[in-house]
Amino acid sequence: MATNENLVDETNPLLPRPNNFAERQVLAASARPRTSSVASLLARGRSNTIDSLRTTYAVARRHRTGFAFILFVTFLVYCAFVLAFLPSTSISRDFRRLHFAKVTKDEAYRLFVTSLLWENYAQGHMKHIASRQHPAGDKWALGYAMRELKSYGLNPMRETYYPYFNTPICTEVSIWTDGQESLKLSTWEDTLDQDRSTNVSVAGFHGYSADGDVTAPYVYCGYGSVEEYLHLLQNGIQLSGKVHILREGRLHRGQKIRFAETYGAVGVITFSDSYDDGNVTMAHGFEPYPFGPAANPSRLRRGSVLFSNEIPGDPTTPDSVPWSPRTRRQLMNSRVPRIPSVPISEREASKLLTLLNGKGVRVGLGGNAKGFDYHSGPSGSNVQVRVLNRQQYEMHAITNVVAEVPGILKDQEVVIGAKRDAWTVGGAGESASATSTLLEIARGLGVARKKGWKPLRSIKLVSWDGEELGMLGSTSYGIAHNATISDKTLAYFNLGDPVTGTNFECEAHPLVANHLLEAAKATNFKEKFSDTLYDYWRNQSNLSIAAPVSSSSYAVFQHHLGVPSAECRFVNNRKDDAIHHGHSSYDTYKWMENSLDPQYELHNTLAMFVGLSALMLAENELVPFRAADYMADLWNIYEDLHQPLQKAFSDNEEVCILYAALSSQLQLAAFHTAVSFDAFTAGVRSKTIVDYPWWKLREKLRIYNNLTTANRNMKLLDRIFVTQLGLTGRPWMKHSVFAPVGDSCPTCALIPGLSESIHAQDANSTIQWLQTLSTQVDRVISLLTV
């Protein structure tokens, strides 16, 4: 038991504290509480504060956890509420919502159409452009196009090239009798007091004609076709060493000069025979321009003699781009004529031709050259013709103008192109008409853009320079951007000579043919709300569409790169339309207003149609191509070759076996695979406009994947028919189905490689093309099998 001496008076602060544990225990047990001491008070206060803090923190933590739980539950309830009432949407609307597009495609169509219906500025554009000369490289026309496109809210860009071409110094044609000049013929057109534009002109000349001065006897050779030359040779007509006189038409001008060279010509004179104008001629009692609708007898037709049916564009830079004057060049001898050529009028030509009456043999069915009986000649040994053709060749700057309306989908685009240059003053039915139409399309698109419209796919508007000389601008652009075009461009729409009559016609790839019909249904004809272009087209030609085989600005797109192309226009109906003076000083805006389109309603119709064609293609989620139409057309073209192939190779077993095998492949592609693919795309098309609730997101992703697949395959379809080697003798022309007519066969524009081989009865080449086509059709079947 503890004694009192062992206890410590803890009230005495001076006493030492016990050190051992036992002592502390004793003290603690016997100590009395110090309820009144300061230390005790402080100790109790600190204990209470700590307990209070601990309690407050725990309570706050519980409150935060509860509050977070309440927020989470509230968020779930909100999401459930939103999802329950979330509107169903389609892929079509999702495209625009995700990119903040303010205008629907139907509203875009309406804005475009109404902007062109309410106002028509084509006449103003025509007067500005056609009132003066605007040859290749003209800066005034370039500046006008740039200013107008900028005024519509677009951002036009320039792209300049330096091709090599000629400008005329002097052209003369004269008759020499017994070594003396007896008559000088005019290479100029008459000026007309009634049309002041004709006071500004240039002499008749040919683009890319050879500089030269020749004097020789002459012979009339009709249109200059191979058949006509063979006819003359078979009748003993001497052709070599002569100047050949050729009438315009039926063949490309460059081909005429090449054939003339082949048959020994030392020079060529061309003229336009009014007989080829149809019914409206002076011979049928019509007055000539400017007093009536018939052609003025003084008209002459300038034009290019570049061999553009083989390779268009700058002849010194084939397969490359003349970016600067220092660009490496090649000799152009094989791409342009080596003999001089000059165009003259029918009136002047008749003075030459009447001297051939009764000599040689009759050529063709005749014509309207005054006093000429259409005998070949040649002229007597004492009568010769002198052809003087002085041309200056050098590098010139030409400039394309490119304006883009950016789209939501950056990997797809639609292109519209129009030529801007002309041979002389005017070009009303040609470049001035094309540029006016392009600018009206740009204005309509600009109106829609100002309302917040953004196309699904990009739309490019391009003003080509140097087209009349041989598609210089479009070819350079195509070669410069070939990778982008091949990867992105869905279709190309060309404006060449848009309004030269009242008869509507189209050249178009089968993939876009049906699309053009749909656009025509939505196009008002001549600004009338009750009539459509579709009705006019159907009544006029039953909606006929020709194949894209012309030497046109679409050549680099269609024939070289495999981009489906189209060119639609109003042409002379050969019954009662005023005659268009192509490439002439009489192709003026006064002729356009007085003789053809006084209110510019045809221009308005074409601008609306081409613009809608591009707009509807750009705005449709699914590319509106029909593979079955293309394959069926290809099958029909191929079947047309059966008879000539059998005739040429009836005893060649390998050719016959390959032909039969390819026939079976085409049948499978045209009537099974392509039909199934079109059914697939029709299903995808219908589903893109169906509204799906949010819980069917997986279904929408599946539809989107199908949509992407269908669009990619339709874009690639025509590219399959592009060959790396190109056509035989024309390697730049790479498309197996469509090409301009070549020199070897005047009817071989469709499936040209195979057609030309059959025509030439070349078994090895025929076998090669059958194998090539077989490989391509196999790839088509694989592509369209989905």
C-alpha cells in the first residue's frame, strides 16, 4: 500500500515530476481534478476544437457525397428525359447539322432557281465581252471575269501557263496565170455598217498553221476525208505537189490538213460552203446577215489545225505543264501541220473553184459556191494559186480563273468549265456565251451562299483561256491537277459553244445521262413557269443524248482521266434558225440579239440547267449515277462490233473465243452485277432520308458505311476504263470506251481501241484489246459486287 510520502502534491508546481511509469500511475489514481486551473481550461478548449473540426469535416464530406449523388441522379433523369423526347434524324440532315449548315438542299435549289428567274444579267455580260477582241491571253477579259466572280462573293484564283502558239502577221491568197498575179483574193471579212463590231477584226488564219509561202496548181478535194482522197486517186487525179482546197465540216480541221499532207499537198485553203448550213441559205431565198438569217457570203471560219484528236494542249509540252517560259520544251513537228493553210470565204473560194469546172471528176453531192460545178480539177498548168502564211510563234501567257464554293465533304467535287477566248471580235455564240452563262451560274450560287448555304460537295467554276487554239487552258489544268481530279472529281460539265441556235442537244457520259434528265425537269424553259426544258427536249428529240467523243474542253477530263463529262448546248436546227457565223467577225452580240436570243432566255435556261445539274450532283448524299445504264450502253456498243469482227476474223479461233468470253462478261456486268448494285444504291438512297431514333445509332452507322462505299465505287467506276498505255497511235487518249475519232477509222469513236483494230484487221491488236477490256470488265464486276 502506498504511503503518503510517496504522494506528490501536484498543486505545487515546484516539486519534481515522477519519472517512472509506476509513479505516474499512482499519481494519476490519487490525483484530484483541477477543474479551476488555467491549464485545465486550455486543455479542454483544445480538445473541444479538435472534436468540433473532426465532426464538421465528416458532416461536410457526407453532404458533398450526397450532393454529388443527387446531381448524378438528376443528370440521369435529365438525359432520360432528353433522349425520350429527342427527335429522330436522318443521315441527310445529320450531314448538315454536324457542319452547322443553315440552308437545306431544297432551299438551295430554290434560291438558285429564283435568283436566275427574277434577274438575268447575261445580256450585260455578253455586251461587255463581245464588244471587243479577246484572244488567248487577253487581260481585259481576264480582269472582267475576276471582278464579276468576286462581286458574287467568290474568291477566284488565277493559274497562269506559258504555251507556245502563233499570232498572224500576214495571210494572202492569189491566183497566178502564166506566171503573173491575175487576182488577189481577200482573207478579210467585209465590215458592216449595220454592225459596228465588225469594224474591228483580224485576217483569216489558222491556229498552229505552218509558216510558209507556196505557189502551185490546185485541186478541189471535198471535205478532205480519206474516202474522198481514195476516190480521186482511183480516178487518176494527181494530188501530189498541189494546193488542196477543202470545205469545212465533217472532220476536225487538223485531220483535214494531216490527210492533205499524207496525199502530197504543199498547202491548203479552207472555206465554208453555205450548202452545209441547211435550209436557211441565200440559195433558198433568205437574205444574208445583217439583213436576214442566212450567212453573210463574206464570212470565213478561222480555227485551230492542231492535231487535237491525238493530243490537245500545248504541243511543246505534252504530258507536262508549261508553268513558265523556261519550261523544257519538245519539238512540235508531229503534233502540228508542216504545210501552210489559210481560210477564205465561200465568195472568194468560188473565184478559184470556177476555174476547175469540167476538169477531173465530180466530188460529193455539190454545194452553193457560186458558179462552181464541184469538179476536182486540178487547175491547168498555167493556172496556179499562191498561199502566203506568215505567222509568228512564241510563248504567250494564258490564265485560267478558278473559283471554288467549298463543300462539307472535302474529298469530292463537281467542276463546271467555260472557254473565255475568241478568234476575233465577238464570239457571241461561243466564248462570250460560255462566259456569260458561267457568270450567271456563279451569281446564282453566290445568292445561295449569302443566305448561309454550304454545298455538301465542293463546286468549282473555271474560266478556261486558250481553248480555241486547242484546249490549251483546260489541258494544262488537267495535267497539273491530275492526281486531285482523279481522286476527287465526280463529274465535269462543259460550256463550249452554248447558244448558236434553238435545238437543244447533249453529249454526256451514260453515268450522268439520267441525272441530266432530272435536272431538265427542274429547269424552266425560257423563264416560263409552265414549261420545262425536259418537255422541250422530249418533244424535240425524244431526250436523245450523244456519246462524249468530241474534241472539246472535256477531253482531258473524259478521254485522259476518266471523269464522266457532259456538254449541253443550243445549236442550229437547220430549218429556220439564223445561221451562226462560227469563228467569224459576224459572231457578234448584235447578231445574237437581233437574230437568235433577243431576251437572252436561252442563256438563262442553259445557266439554270447546267447550274442545277452541278448543284443536284453536289447536294445529293448518294452520287446519282446508274451503273446499269453505263454497262448496258457498253454491251450494246460491243454487240455492234460483232458483225465487223466476224467478217474480219471469221477464221481466227482465238479472236472468236475471246470475243465470246468478253460478251459473257459484259452480259453478267450489265444485266446482273450492275442491276444489283443499282438496287443496293437505291436502298441506301431511300435510307439516307429516313429518320432514325437515337437508339438506332448502330443502324445509322451501317447506312453511312454503305453510303460511303456506294459513292466511292461510283466515282471509281469510269476510272477503271483508263488504260496506262492509251490508244494505239494515240497514247494520250487513255479511255477504252470514249475518244475522238482518230485518223485511221472515221467511225471508231466508241470502244476505239478495239474498233480501230477490227477496222485495220489487225489480229494481234484485236486480241490485245479484247484481253484489256476483259480485265477491265472483271474489275468492274468486282467493284460493283457489294
